Amino acid sequence: MAAPTGFEPAAGTCHLANFAQVGIRSSYEEVGCELPHRSETTYVGSYPNPAAEASAPPAEGSAGARAAYRTCDLRTTQYVGGPWRTGRLWSG
């Protein structure tokens, strides 16, 4: 049996499926952004240490989770060219 490997979606990609917190890798399907699609990956990042070395992600509402949300908020705003909250967009 091969060693397990991680998976990281590519930023700036469009997908047929709706966003899901958890899913199987085989359901990940990229499509051209010019085609109808349900979701987009706008940014992919990593938690800095010490959170990166922790056994679980920062708890919801914690300082680490709030910092990560701020980063995603900024990057998504840059990606869409304006405040994403005023569009029909959702951040997951």
C-alpha cells in the first residue's frame, strides 16, 4: 500500500459541485471558469506555526481562526475585485 498523500486544491479554479466542508477526492472536478460552475477556489494557504504543527485546526472563534478568516477575506476581495459580501458569494 502506498503512503498516504495530502491534497490541496489549486487557487483560482472553478468547480461544478457546491462547496462542501468534507468530501472525497474523486468528487473534486475542475471546470473552465468560462463555463457554468457552482464554486471557485479563490485562495489556498496554510496556518503559520504553531497552529501548523497542531493536531487539529484552530477552534472556531479562536484568535487563529479569526486571523485565517481575515486572510481569506482579504484574498477573496482581491480575487473578485471588490467586496465579495455585496455579491451573491459565500466564503467557506
